[in-house]
Amino acid sequence: MASLRFSSSFSDARDSREAEGAAWHELEAGLGGEVPSLVVAFATHHHGPMLEELGIRLARQSGAQAVIGCTAESVIGPHREIEKGPGIALWAASLPGTDVRFFETQAHQGPDGEPEFSRFPDVGDTAEASVLLVADPYSFPTDAFLAEFDQRLPGVPIMGGMASGATSAGQSLLFTADGVRDSGAVGVVLEGPELELCPIVSQGCRPVGRPWVITACERNLIRKLGGRPALEVLLETWNGLPPDEQKLFQGAPFIGLAIDANRSAFQREDFLVRGIMGLHQANRAVAVADFVRRGQTVQLLVRDAGSADEDLRLLLARNARDSSTQSPMGALLFSCNGRGSRMFSEPDHDVSCLRSSFGEAEVAGFFAAGEIGPVGGRNFVHGFTASVALFRERR
């Protein structure tokens, strides 16, 4: 059987026709004559009307079974993060032995006021399936979609991001082989025994203090940790930090919520990072940006450029070490639009980290308004995260 093949390209040319042509020819050369199963495209709003039929042209030129993508504030090429300027990034995969199925879905309000979805992707064997998804942040409640998806198809990873760069509803475009959508979500199911998608979700935080168990709570309000008032524990932890970490925690406090209730020992990727939203002096409680449960382990966290760099490099190195027989051949990188030059002093940080671990992988991506990826075996939308989908031949 033919082997997997990947290609990636980008252009930062201001002229839209020139940019698309250059990116396509580079992508085509990398495919070496192979017809791709999937083409993924990300483009900035600078290219305006040209984007209306970008997916159609890519499908016609490539012969791909599926085309997906979206508009972006900034795009990521094979070696560069093209910020604050025009950009087109393309990525293609020839996946023999893998079933590639396009799907799209819209959200509407159900009778009980909760969101309902027009479609969920069809998956045969959950052990051999993964999903790529891009969504409109204004019309699509991705958190609710992922929660229901996990109930329907537990263990299937979803990687992707929310379109970025728009300032109001209707401005985001989702690319498909037959045109664009300005709402909902589009994606592909990748299913088969030959392809393995390895998700890496770097939430960019480091722990401070020690883990605690929630002993009293209500919805998103933590009342007690280890039998003590939660606010008391938080202030005690803060008082024990060095001045630089006190400043970090005071300016942007975070908490990690352990997803797997059966674990007794945790690594940093076992915690879902959420913000601390408020401190309740009257009842000595702490409000967080997600629902919590009694018995759940939590970890106080801080985030800065140093912790974000350390976390991404650690997770990439661990994956490289644990995957000794097959290096990834392709990678899609979904970075938060709060990263890049807004977070790091050096340019091209996330893609450079990826290159340092997996130099031969074909890489493309974009800066998202929310990044999608699994933590603790369940799929979530994240912020300030680098979500990396690594593709390799299954061992």
C-alpha cells in the first residue's frame, strides 16, 4: 500500500491572486504528484472577495475528497507565524487506507433553551477515528457541541479552532469544496488503521502550591478545599509564592481542574485550565470559569511566556520520546491569538518549538479565537493554548 504523504505552504504576498498561486504551487510540488485526500486552508481577511471561492478552486485543482478551513487573524506557515499582515497557509494530506468524510453542522435553540445541532459526524470504529473541526465563534456553541460529542463518541479526539479576525457575526468564513459558510462548523472525520492523530494541548501554565480536593461546591463556586474555606487556601498559597509569581497570580489567576476522577497522581496535561473569576469574601468561596464537582482535584496555576514555552517544549519532547518508532509526517497547529508576539519576545515561537522536535513534519495552522483539543480524554475549547495535531503512520 502507498504511504502517507503531507505537504504545506504559505504566502505573505499582498496581491491575492499572487498569494494563492504561490501557495498552491508550493503545496502541489510537495505532494509529488499524489492526489491529496484532504486540503486545509487558512487565510486572513486581507484577501477579501477572493476567499469566497477559495475552497472550490482548491478542490478543483487538487482533486481532494474534502476541503476545510477558515478565515484567520493571522496564519502559520511551515516555518513562520505571519502576524499582522496578509497570509495564506495551505496543508494537504494523501491518506491511503483512511476514510476521509466531510461534515458540517449548524446550531439552533431547542425547546428547553439548550443548543441543538443539525448533525454530528458519522464514526464507525472509535478506536481508529479522529476529527478536525473549524467553527464560527459567533454562531456556534462549540463547548456544548463537544460535550454532546463526547457522550456520543467517547475517546474520539477533536482538534481544531475557532475562526478569528472577525469583529461581528457573519464576517467569519468557513471554507469547503463547494463554497463558504458564514456560520456553524465544518470538519472531517479521519478513520482507518493506517493513520494516527496524536493530540498535544499545551495550556501554557505551571503549578503553584500543591493539589487540593474540592470538598464543598455549587456549580462553578468552590466553597471548600480539603475541608477548608477555598479563599483561605488561595490566599495562603499566594502568600507563599515569590514576589514575581505573586504578581502573575494576582493579575491572571488560573486553576486546573482534574478531568479523570480515578487518577491519584497527575501530570500537567491532566488538568483543564480555567480562569478564577471572582473571590467571595462573605462565604470565603472562589468562583471559576467552569462547573466543578465534589471530590475533584484542583491545582492553582500561573501563566506567562516562560511557563508557556516550558509547557509546549515539555509536551513535544515527551511525545517525541514516547513515539520512538515513527516521527510525525504532518502537523496542524492551532495557536491562540493571544500567543505569538503578544506573549513571546521571539518571533515564530510555537512553530519553531514544533520544528525543534519534529523538523521534518509538514506544518500549517492559524491563530484562533479558541483552540479545540482533548484534555484527560475529553474534548474542550481552550484559551491561550497551542493545540497541535500530529499525524503519523499507526504503529
